[in-house]
Amino acid sequence: MRWSSVVRQCRLDCVRVDLFGLSNMLFMLLLPVLSCVAALVLTVTGAPGQVAVSVSGGVSSMAAVMSWMSALRVNVAEESGGHRAMNGMIPIARTSQVAGRFLFLLVTCAMWTVDVMACSVFLAFGDMMDSGWAGAMIPSAVIFAFSLIVGSILMAFSYRFTFRAMMRIFVVVIVGLYALVALLSRLPFDWQGLLQGVADFMSVWWRAALIAVVLCVGVYCISAALAIRFYRAKEL
């Protein structure tokens, strides 16, 4: 696998979805502008810090979804358009194609993380957020970790299943998780104490950061390896 081929595939995906196009850039620029306007309004009106936290939470939630959805747009377009077979004509090896697609995922996650960071900085101006400047950076880190993990898993399975099948699997997993939680809640165990212990352990920032880094790198690498294996075994 050559790095130049990986970069070419990433650039090709950027062109396919017009990632750096005018419309997409204006849309991403709109969030910091609206956050700046909201910050000015909250400062003038003297609104409490909880309002800024709510606005920041809404922006972060949207970015958490848009980041990995932007990366999956290429896979969705290939499947819906029925032109995935054209990838066999691209002078880039299959391994490099998958690696480039995962690099594209990393780029989209980084772009939306920077967008959320800019919004958080505007909303933290003047100490409007009770958590202060350090707390303003926390949503950016959480968004990057969440979008990278979810995007990596979905990206890997998109090389194995159709998106309709993935939706069915998603529904089954959600129902299974609810059933598991309901079952565990019936067991005679102090779950509240366990969760409180985990929260206390994660309250130390370097522990939380270390676990997040290990989890992100592990999921990203394993998902990329699975995607490469799925793609190599598939006939274009």
C-alpha cells in the first residue's frame, strides 16, 4: 500500500461529495456565525450559562451525526447509483482505496470537530458557560471520538452489507440493548454504585483521555482491517 495512492483516493472522495465546495463550506461556516450571534445575544440579555450549554449541546449533537454521515455519502452514492463496479477501473489498489476512504472519514471528523470547537469558543466568550474555557473544549473531543468510532464501524460494515441490511441490523441491536438493560436491571446488583465508580474513575482527565485514545485507535484500525478484508473478497 502506497501513501500517495491513499491520498489520491481521499482526494477523489472529496471531489465526489464536493467536500470543499462552496455550498458545503458555507454550511459549515454557518454554525460558527450563528454561535457568534447567539453569544452576542446571550451576553446582551444576560442569559444564564445553562442556555449557552444547551446551544452548544445542540450544535455538538448535529455535528456528531453530520461528521460520519458526510464520510458515508460516498458509499451511499456508490450503492444507490449502482456504479461501485467502476472502482475496479480506478488505477488504485483495493487496499489503498479502503485506506483512502478511512482517511476521508478522518478528514470529515476533523473538520466537524474544528467547527464545534469554534462554536464552543464563541459560546464560552465572557464565561457564559459555567464550565469555562476548559469545558468548552470537551464537546470537541467527545464529538471527534464519537464520530470516529461510529463512522469507522459503519464504514467497515458498508463494505459487507447493503445499507438496508445495516438498518435492519441496527434495529435488532437497539432492541437487543434495551432487552439487555431491562434484564440486567432485574438482577440483584448495585448498578448505581458500579456506574458511580466508573464515573469517579473517568473524572480524572488523563484517564479519560487515555481510554478514549486507545478506544479510537483500536476501533479505527480494526474497522479498516475488516473493511479491507471484505472489499478484497468482493467481486466488483
